[in-house]
Amino acid sequence: MSTFWWIRRRSYAFFVLRELSAVFVAWSVVFLLLLVRALAQGESEYRAFLDWAATPWVVLLNVVTLAFLVLHAITWFNLTPAALVVRLRGRRLPPAVVAGGAYAGWVVVSAVIVGLVVTR
Amino acid sequence: MADTITLQVARYRPGRETAPTVEEFDVPLRKDWAVLDGLNHVKDHQDGTLSYRWSCRMGICGSCGMTVNGEPRLTCATFLIDYAPGPVRVEPLANFPVIRDLVVDIGDFMRKLPQVSPWIVRREEKSVSEGEYLQTPQQMEDYSQFSMCINCMLCYSACPVYGLDPEFVGPAALALAQRYNLDSRDEGSDVRLDLLIHPEGIWGCTFVGECTRACPKGVDPAGAIQRYKLTAALQSLKSFVLPRGPR
């Protein structure tokens, strides 16, 4: 099989994009750590970091990263019911409910973070 | 609706040629004909040397798997009318060595299947006089989906991991292991554990999901594998946290 075995089919190509999203997840963690480090180093370092983050290439990178993060989260939550069989009172919860639970968790965590960070 | 449809059939005759070729045959386009009926027409009326496997012609024996227009399909369950006006490309099942024409060597799977102990394993067998192993409908439902496998190999054909690494145990074998792990009558999870948690076992799977898409019986081998990944991970965690506890 060639290195580009995944180009032949849409479902294979989508799979490779899904797997590639992990690289962007890693970048978002690194970016967050750089932000925290800049904050810890003081006002001028923090301002310098924000200026750097506002440069066109970094903005473009982060926009692409955001898209891949969303892809990563959505595909992960949609696939969760395949691995996680939840039984309530002897009956198996429908896959949509299990996935819905994951999305609900996402909303709750996001709301808490927004409450802590944005509305101070 | 036209009268005929063209089948572009892969031919390979070892000894006569060194590489596969394609031969075209026109077969009647009848609205109830499957690709298999087309192949049978070729063999009966046009070229008796065409070689392919088939048996039940109703989607239960798993013999007639081939690649139709790039997709792994049971040729008895794939209808010519859905490909009209054609042509329809019929090739041997992908990811398997070709013996001749459309016949592939499935020996690899036949060797892997017994390795997952696809039978009820009991620490102590009950004697016949003690009666059957009883099971509620709920307990049967727990594993029945994975018992639908007809060993047709379409999942192996669809799986890119198997294509890239033939050592991978593969979707059907892993799903069948789960069929027995989840069977309330079975006590053999330990017996199957070592093969399943091998890097070429469940951990070889990257959840592409194509096996589930290709399966003609709705087995969902991808689901079986991911469920076992969770079970195995939790079991590893338990044995790490409670090393002397029950396995």
C-alpha cells in the first residue's frame, strides 16, 4: 500500500484529518502554556506575547487549530457511544444519549470557565 | 432501462500471466439480478473458466465477497440495477492474496480465528445431566449483535490497518472474541486477554470505522473493539491499583 493510501476514499481522508487534529490539540496546549508562562513573567512579557499572538501567521495558525479542535471534539463525542455502553435500570442507553451527555459536559465545563475567566 | 450491462472482471491465471488483467463481459440487466447472477451468467454462457466463490446466494454463507466498484461487497447482495448503466468493476477482495481470478486466500483469517478461542470456555464443564446453561433474553442481547458475523471478510478488506499491517488480528476475529467475552455462559475472558491486549490485537485498531460500514450483517466490529479497549484499560488500571485483588 502506498503512503497515500488514504487519498483514494473520502472516509479514509476524513479519518486521517481526524487523527491529524491531535497535532493541533498538542499545539493548543503548548500555546496555553506559553501564555501562562508569559503571564508569570510579568506585564511587559505578557504584552509582548499578546503582540506576537496577534501577528497574521499566528492568528492563521490558531484559527486552523480552532477548526481542528472542534473537529477533534465532535468526532470524539460522536464515537464515545461505541466504546461506552451505559446501562440504566437494565436497559441500554441509546447512543445519542451517551453522546449528548458528553456534549452536555462540554457545555457545563465551558460555562464554568467562561464564568471564571470572562465575567470577572 | 438498457438490455445489458458491462462487467469489467479482473482475471488472473497463474502460470499463464504474471499480472492481473481485466476482461469485459456484457450480461443481461434484469432488475432482480445481483452481481453474482451476472458472474454466473458469464460462467454459464461466455467463459466457463471464470473462477469465483459463492454458495447460498442469500447473504448468509459469506463466500461471495468481492470488490465491486472499489467497495467490498457481497456479490449476492449487490444489485446490477443500482450500477446501471454501468460498467461494473468486479475485482477480488482487497487486502488478500489472489489465488486465481476472483478467488482469494483467506488462510490468514482461518489461522487467526482459533487464536481468539471463539467458543464457550468454562473452568468446569457442567455434565449433560445437570441440564443446559440458562440465559435470559437480556443476557443474549448483550452479545447477539456480535454473533451475526458470517466470516465474509469484507471488514478485513475495508480495514486500512489490516492492509498496511497483515499481522493485525483484524475486526472479525476481535468482534468474535467479544461475542464470547460478553456471553454470560462463558468464563474465558482470561484465556482471550493476552491475544486481545497485544499490540496487534485491539491496540492495533485506530477506529477508522470502515469495518462497521462494510459489514453486511450489522455486527459493528469497530464498536466491539472500542468496548474491549475500555474494558482492558479499566482492567489494567484495577490490577495496577489492586495488584493482589481479583483480576
